[in-house]
Amino acid sequence: MLIHPSQIEPSHKIYTPAPEDVEWAKGVVKVFEEEGIAKGMAAVTYLGKMVDTPVYDNARTILATMVEIDAFDKKRKKA
């Protein structure tokens, strides 16, 4: 929880996923949705590693975090 606006920028720096993690998450989501969910499979392989529902959920959380931070930053720049 943040209690002062001056805490926003440091918080975003701490919690923003690394670019390579975002790329990984995008790949996981794409492969799991196209090869797993669409074909009724419980697990697929991405970059030589197993991807199942918990891994997919983690990747979606990473992407959701980026969406929230980006949306907040865009809104803040307009103000």
C-alpha cells in the first residue's frame, strides 16, 4: 500500500517486470492458448520447459502488472 504520491515512481521501479520476463510471459500465454487451451491439452512446451496452468497464470499476472503500470503512467502524463 502506498500512502503518498512520491512513493509511486519507486514502487513502479521495484515492481515493473524486467523486459525479458515480459517477453517470456507473452510467449507463454501465446503458446499455452494456441497449443494448450485450443487443443485441450493440460501442458505444452515453451523454450524447452513445461508450461501448465500455474505457469500460464503466472505469465498472465506479469502481463497484467505491465498493463496496470502502463495505464497509470499514461494517465499520470496526461494530467
